[in-house]
Amino acid sequence: MQLFISDLHLSERRPGTLTLFEHFIQSLAPQSEALYILGDFFDYWIGNDDQSAFHRHVQGLLKKLSQGDTLVFMLPGNRDFLLDEKFTQNSGATLIEDPHLITFNNASYLLMHGDTLCTQDWKYQIFRKLVRSRLFRQCFLSLSLSIRRKLAKNMRDKSRRSQAGRPYVLAYEPTVAQIFKTYPIDALLHGHTHEEKIYTYPLLDKKRFVLGEWTDTHGSYLKLDHTGVSLHPYSHP
């Protein structure tokens, strides 16, 4: 069995979400062969030198899981794309690129964060290309930790204000169709849009599984086993 989660947006400001994740990683996750985190695990990640007690604790949770019988894989999202090899050393997680293809029980699955599917949001796609550049990474990481924290907070607050009362931009179906055309897969698994929904494409005989956002009381996960992929809610027992 393999498990997939996304969009936890963990931060010190969301202790309830951290508590829910702690329960998940101590109860359900150890039963799996692998845990895949499909982006936006943190609300923001501004560099490996930001080693607060909170970040050390979260990395310790992943490290403990990875030292057992469960492999941990991390696919960075739009909030934590600065994760790098130092994070893998501290957490025991293996970084994977977006998109990432896996096979299980003679079926193929493509893993994505999901932001690159939202191609109608062209302003975001331009912004994404800018901040993912090597020049931006070098310039941003050269700033002091305090300045980076302020910039990240301002960007996060601005994003929340602009998103307030509005639905998330969804994946653009022609872009999804191109993904199915490009990759010989049985299903696409992603997060980012916070839908917690399954899309079916009967003519293609394919499915798209979308993970939901985690809150203080509710999360979601995908389970992949011999029966295929299934979407499940998660909450405190």
C-alpha cells in the first residue's frame, strides 16, 4: 500500500493541522510502503537556515517514519519549491521532480503538484517561471533570514486576501488532456486546487484524483493498493 497527501500548509500558525498530521503519521502512515507528499507541505519554505523548533519537529516526524519500513517522497509545491538536499538529510525524505511517474501492480500513475495544470491563470504561470529561476533562488537566499521571513509573510497574506471568497483556479481540461496524451498513464494524481474530488474520463478510460487541503479538523489522502487508487477523508478518530 502507498499513500499520498498534499496541501497541508503546515506552519506555526496552524497548530491544529500539525496535530492532525502527527496523528496521521503515527497511525496510518507507518502501515504503508511509501508516503508521497505532493507539494505545499509547508505554508512556505524560505531556506534551510530557517530551522525553528517547529521546522525541526516536522522534519523529525518524517525522519522517524523514514527510519521504519516506510519510504517518504517529497514533491515540492508552489509554497515550498526551495526544498533541497539539506532538507532530505534532515527529514529522511527523497525529493522527486514534478511530474513524477510511478508504476504499481502493472499500472502507471503520474504525480504532480497541480499548479502547472492551471494554465488559464497565465499571471501565475509567469510568476512561477520567474521564482523558479536560478537567479531568483540565488538572490532570494542571499537575503537575511529576517527579510526572507517578512517577504514570505507578505506574499502569503497577499495571496490569502486575493483568494478570500473566491474558488481556487481549477485545472484546465485541455491541459489535462495533453497530459494524458503525453504520458501513457492510467491515472493522474495531484493537489493544489484543494478539491478532494475524482474526475473520470470514460472515453480515455482514465481518472484524475485531486487531493484536498488539510485543516485543523479534516484532511484527505489517496491510497494505492492492489485494487487501484481510492480517495479518503481523514480526521481525528
